[in-house]
Amino acid sequence: MPPFGSDPVRVRVPATSANLGPGFDALGLALTRYDDVTARVTDGGLRVSVTGEGARSVGRGERHLVVRVMRETFARLGVAPPGLQVTCANRIPHGRGLGSSAAAIAAGVVAARALVTDGPSRLDTAAMIDLAAELEGHPDNVAACLLGGLTVAWTGADGHRAVRLEPAAGLCPVVFVPRSRASTARVRRLLPGTVPYADAVANVGRTALLVGALLTGGTDDVLLVGTEDRLHQPYRAEAMPATAELISRLRAAQVPAVVSGAGPSVLALTASRETAARAAGSAPEGWTVHRLSVAPTGAQVVPVPP
């Protein structure tokens, strides 16, 4: 049996928001904005085309993140394609804290697995999460991207793991995207090596409250308390003053707002369409607002258009 299928595969991956306030490097939420990656094995060479977000700035050829991840996944499966053609249709904003790199990594892992004849039986979902998190450096975004819904991720002696939870119906995420970008590596360098014990205790309680509220349909006032954070957002505020100002203004208006991932986008976890509409109407000039839903499924192989 040949190691590769002859047909192209198309993978759809959702945007994600990590942390959700207090759940630093643990919580992730999949959102209904998607990138599509179509890939096929060819007789030789490498062709990469990109449209949409990042089309002018992302690397081409072997430097492209999807290609690098596909190469690593093929190597894990013990195969090497003679050639590749990869086409990316990007809709997830780059460098805005909405999981664009996690989406590229998840798409690369899923596409490579699907192109190998027995790939799905040799690389299960848990192994994909572990590999994707290893390549990303932390599991929160990639877990939500691969599993969909609300995820809790962690790293232990047996690698990177995650569980998927089903948030209650009615959650109305609103994303505010600025023109500016942020470097995840740079904003991580702003975090201290240690934090006060009281702050750590506060975040444990808020994270537990937030997960409970998301699963049971908590009201905006409960979500407002549940999204309080002392571990990372205060330390990053100096690098993103406009983000910090918008969050402060939204929270003063009783809207549960947090930094989306490493920022600078802002995520409002509203419990009703009315609050979502009120939040969306308060966007500053220069910010783009997306009223989204929780993506029920993660990365999927979908039909290739004729």
C-alpha cells in the first residue's frame, strides 16, 4: 500500500482565545472564525500559496509554518512525501492574540496525518495535541483549536494533555481587534518569575468560578468576577495601553472583558445578545469588532471544493 493518498485534503481550523482572564496557559475557547488549508502530495518540489491575513508577510517555501509542521508530522509518522502543494486561505488575524500560529500548527498536523494512508490510526487525537503543543510551546490555544468548545490543558510527566468541555448555550463572545500587533514572546518577557501568594490564590478561585459559570450559563455579573486576573494582565498592560484602557472601560460598564491570549485583541465573554450588542457598540475608533460564537468542533478535514 502506498504511504500517501492521491487526493488533496482540506483542513478547517478555528480561531481561539487563550487564558480567558485568570486561566493563564490553561483555558482556551474555540471561536467561529476559520482558516482553511488545502494540501496534496505531488511528484516533487514545494508550492505554497497564501491569501487573506498575512499574505504579504508570512514566509514562503520551507519557512512557512504550516509546511514546517507538516514536515515534522511526516517525520513522526516515518514518511517523506516527494513533493507538496499547500494553499492557505487565512481569515484569523495575525499577531492579535487569536491563535493564528496555533491554527497553522493544528492545520499542519491534521493535514499531514490525513495525507498519510494510515495516519489517523497511527496518530490519535491525544498524540496530535501533544505534538502540536510541543511545536507551539504551550497547549492552551492548540488544544482549543483541535478539540473545539472550551478546553482545559496542562503539561505533565506524560506530555501535553487537554480535556474538552461544553460551554452552556447563550454565551456570546465579542472580539475587539486593533490595527496593532503584539509579539507573544515579547509580552511573555514582561511576566515576573514569581507572584504574591495572595494573587495565586485569587486566580485559582476565579478560574474555578469562571469554568463553572461557562458550563452552567453564568450571568454577566458572575462572569465579570470570574474573569478577574492578577497573574498576567496587570504585568502586560504597559505594553498594550489601548488594550488595557478598553478592558477597563468595558469592565466598568459591567462587561466581562479580558485580554485575548497575549493580546492586543480584547475578548468580551458576554452572557446575552443584549450585552454583546452593548459591548460591540463601545468599540474605539480603529478597532474591528467581531460578534462570534463558540466553535463546536475543532480542526476538521472538510470536502475540497470541486
